[in-house]
Amino acid sequence: MTIAKLARHTTFAVAAAAAFALPAKAEVDFSDETIEWVIPFSETGGSARWANFFAPLLAEAAPGEPTVVVKFMPGAGSTKGANWFQDQEHDEGTLLFGTSGSTQFPYLLGDPRVRYEYKDWIPVMASGTGGVAYLNAEDGAKFDGSANGLKDKTFIYGSQGATRLDLVPLLAWEMLGMEVEPVFGIQGRGDGRLMFERGEATIDYQTSAAYLSGSVPLVEAGTAVPMMSWGALDENGNIVRDPTFPDIPTFKEVCEATEGCETSGEAWEAWKAFFISGFPVQKLAFLPQGTPQEVVDAYVAAFDAVRSRDDFDQLAAKQVGQYPVFVGDEAAQALELAINVPDNAKVFVIQWLKDAYGVEVGN
């Protein structure tokens, strides 16, 4: 099942759940409990925004209405937190772990720092997101829907690392013929935005939640100019405009308008494969291995109740964007799609990482 088909299936599942929702099993009761939702990034980025959006809704929906506290464990582009979670064995259901595409990509690419295995974890919720790249005001004035006027300057970009989700914008900018110099080592995309605000970076990108909360004010103030979104997938798997940002052109559109950029061939197919892996199923919530089934069922029912709320779409549109939310078996199917990319795409990206940044990964 493709991401697009899974999203359509989810729409019908949410409607059915709203009509025939069943309560979580009575033996699971989180009354007076505190659930720790650990995010392996800093508190300034899109993952933080995502978890902080869902946490109070989960608290209302979970049996016993527990307290849900979001905690942060940044380091090594999220592999520090993911390696820690791999060793956790909680059976009471009070530990939840959130990941993003920046956790998926090192796993896919065979990064030597990865000591975690997604197949050991229990996905209970997954959601898509988008992303927007933007320029400072001076360079934004040269942007005409193509990158043709941006090729005579070296841009500075705050990056978590080339093997993280940042490979999507870095490869896109290279395909456009732009010179973008990454400064590696930031703890989260929010730190990249802060570099941009201070003038230490001249180009940036944020996932949808962080763009809505932190970057839109910069656009409104005239200090940032949107360049492109990564887009979304239609039911046929084609890249179309992101429904959260319908007025911003996609990378595909900008590429088509830019001399020397091609929307076919090895680079395009590799970029698209990693975009699909990293964004339509970008955020996932997991319980640790060994969690009893009744606890898993309680979480699935709670997240299902969250996405079935009458006001959910309205709330999400303002804070995290308009994207599908998958729960239970749907989340497991979404995860499978997110952690599998074609071998030829992996081979291309692994070689590109070596040539462009001297980064060697892969088995």
C-alpha cells in the first residue's frame, strides 16, 4: 500500500471510528500517572512542536487522564536518544518515544552510530508533515520562482548533519545549482532558525509545525522570504503543492523553472525516494519493546480518539499542518513505508554524501 492509499484508507477509518468508537480496555488505567514522551531533539524544533501539540490531547483521551510530559534528549542528530530508547523495557506504558525523518535516515543509510532497530519498537501513532525552505530578504528579492538568480552567492545553512533529514534540502539546493555551505552540529532545526534570525545563516528550512510557529512571523516581518515547499503526494504518488502551504511552489516546480535542474534521472529519483521516506510519514510515536498488548491497545484507542475529535483538523491546521494521522496497524504500515527506500536511491545518496561532504556511511 502506498502512502497516498494509506492516507485515503485512514480518512475512512477516522470516519468509522467517530461513529463506532470503542473504549479502551478497562484494566488499563493511567490515573495519577505521568507519561514521559521523550523527543531526541532540542525543544526548539518541529518535533517539539508536534509532541507538545499531541501531548495534552493524549492526556485527555487516555484512560484515567494522566499527565503527559514532553522531555528532550538531543544529541548526535537524534541517534543518542534512539539508542537510549532501544535499551528501555517498560511494561506499565508510562514511556513514549517520538522520532522524525532525522532518525529514519541514519537507520536507512547504515550510519555507524545507529544501534537501534525500528522493528523492535511498537508504533502507536504516525503523522506526516511538510517542509518549507526560505531565504533572507536580500536574496529573497532575487527569487523569481527559479534559482537562476541565486547561483552567484554562497549561502550558509545551520544543519543537524548530512545524513539526517537535512539531506532533503541539501540535495535539492545542489540540484538547483546553488552553493550552500552547511554548518554541521546543531541540535535541532529550531537552532537553525535561530542562526538565521541572528544573521549567522542566510538560508533555512523548517518542517511544517516549526515553520508555522517560528518562521511565519519572520515572513510577516519581511526578514524571510519563502522559496519552496517539498510538496505532498497525490493519490497517484505525484508531487503536488502542500495543502498547508498552497501558495508556496514546490521544489519540483522550482526545479522545472531552473536551468540545469532535472525532474528525472538518478538525482531526482533519489531525492524523491528520501522525501517520501522522510515527510509523508515523518513523525512517529513508539512504545518500547515488551509493552503488554492491553497497554498498546489503550494508546491506539486514545490516539484514535484524538484524531477523531470534531475540532482536530482545525487545531492541527494552526499548529502542525494538515496531514494524515495513522494509528495502530496503519501506523505499522506507514513505518514500513518510511524505513524502506529503493536500493538505487540508497546507493546514489551514499555516494553523494561521500563526494559532497566526505561522509562515509553504508554497510
